Amino acid sequence: MTTVKTTSIERFLPVGAALATGLLLAFGGGSALAQTGSGASVAATGGPPGAEARALADKLANPIANLISVPFQFNYDRGIGQDQEGHVWSMRFQPVIPLTVNKEWNYIVRPIVPVEWVRDVNGFSGTGVGPIAVETFFSPNRSDDLIWGVGPYLSFPSASGPEYGSKQWGAGVSFVALLRPGAWTIGLLGYQSWNAGGSEIAGTTNTTYWQPVVAYVTKNAWTFSLNTESSYNWDVHRASNPMNFIVSKLLYLDKLPVSFSLGARYYLSSTPGGAEGWGGRATVTFVFPK
């Protein structure tokens, strides 16, 4: 019997194909029609015209909005390793879960679970889970142009090897502040993490992360956003600064709102052995209004 080995790239292809189908719906005109085996039609449309779709797209531009969203974010980075020949495909599962504390306050929980497909990074290739983080925010439950939140931050190593990230625990504080004049969202999200124990073999968690963002939502539920996802490690005194330009479109698959995003990223600077140059991002976000 002949055994066929499946590479990391091949395992990624079915997921990529499904994502590409959704992106074609989003960026290929906003509607598609598929036939079921019984001959019934299932439509994916641009959703209710006007206010409802635009309002949901506007809420998605707010990282601590009072609605449940489940994003699956796919990234491609290159130029990794000492020889800069490595590549990493990653999928970040990062749901946003708002909890009501009382009439005046919400508590927003944002766990982040990264799965990585690593190719030729310092001679290593494999698939594993990176460090898992939990960002939380206490935020006032009101509709103002100024939105803010602050809360505990925690990160902990996965069971995968050091090739996928730090093996230290981290603890600190998450923060966000946004101005939302009209169709714009302008603000900053970030966290400060300190080492809470663990091995330094794959780096430390003494890190400051900041994500300035500017986003604009159109009346047709298109979103154009520009941000950086910058981090500074206080032990190696080096920063990583990828800049992302993302275009998103909110559609309705039957009655379920789904946002499809596609964009490019460029590393303005990176840590030793980190990603360099151009990369890409695509995201599918399932939205569950409360």
C-alpha cells in the first residue's frame, strides 16, 4: 500500500478554498446563487438594504461592540528566520463575547487562539498552536462618540513546541479608546504584558502592544481600514510594526450576517528573525446580534 503524506500547505487548501468562495461573494458583486440537491435555491445576498447592514458593519469596526462576533482570521507572513527563507500561514480564532454586568457596564472577553503552519523557519516545518491570549475590557454601556474600555490581560503557552511562540505566562492590562464621528472610527487598542513565569527559551512576555486604527464604513456596508499591529519587547528592545490595509464587506448568508475581509500588510520593522516585507490577510467574521 502506498501512503500519501499530507503537507501543511495541503491541509490549509480546503480552508483557503472555502474562504476564497466567500470572498468572491463579497467582492464579486454581493450576491450568488447555489442549487441544492433537491433543486431548491439558497441565496447569499447583500442583505437588507440600508440601515441594518450598515449598522452591523459599523459595530464591527468597534472591537468592543455589544454584539457577539466570531472571526476566523487567516494571515500569510514571509521572510522569517535567520536566513529569511521561512513562511508562516496562520489562522487566528478570536471571538468577541460581550457580557452584561449591569445597566451601566459591559464586560467584553476576547480570547485569541492562533494555529500556525510553519515552513522552513530555521530548518523547521510543522503545525501547532501558538500562545493563547485573553483580552478583557470593562466598558460603559452607552452610545457615545467616545468609547473606551480597560481590563485584565492574560496569555499562556500552548502545548506546542517553542517554534510557535513564547513558553512564558503573561499578565497585564488591556485598553481601548475610540472616537466615532459619523462613519469614521479612530482610536487605539492595546495591552501591556509582564512576565508571570515560565521558560525564556522562545522569548519573553514583557511586551507592549498597540494597534492604532482608522476605519470608514460606507452606506453599502463596505469598510476600509488602516492599522498597525505594533509590539515592543522590553527584554530584546526591538519592535515589530506590520501595517495592514483591509477592505471588508458585510453580506447576509440566508439570515446570518457575515463579514468578508481581504487585505495586504507590510512590515515597517521587525524583531530579529521575524517576518519581513509583504504579507496578506483574509478574514471571515460571523455576526450574532444581541
